[in-house]
Amino acid sequence: MTTMLIIIASVITGIIVGGWLTLVIATAAMARSQQYMEKRVRFWQAQARAAADEPAMEWARPDYWPGTLTRS
């Protein structure tokens, strides 16, 4: 009888600890994944801000063309 109670208590304890351990590992994996995604989002938001801050690309035009200068 005592052996049966110990077996039952061990199984119940194992189920509880196994469930808790699974929950902790799953939560840690989700937190890590969320942290990684937040890092990527911050990077792309910074890239978008930097692109918005840069002026539009224009072709460079010289102030004068060589050979067209005249002396006064």
C-alpha cells in the first residue's frame, strides 16, 4: 500500500514538474524569439528613418563646363 502511494505521488510530481519545465522552456523560447524580432524591427525602422532623412538623389551638375570660361 505504501509503495503504491509513493508511486502515485512520484507520477503526479513528475507530471507537475514536467509541465512546469515545458512551460518555462517554451516561455524562454518565445521571449528570445520576440527579442530577436524586436531587434530586427528597430533595425528596419532606423533604416527607413535614415532613408527618409537623406535628400533625393540628384545628378551632380558642375557650376561650369571646362573650356567655356572666358577671361575678361
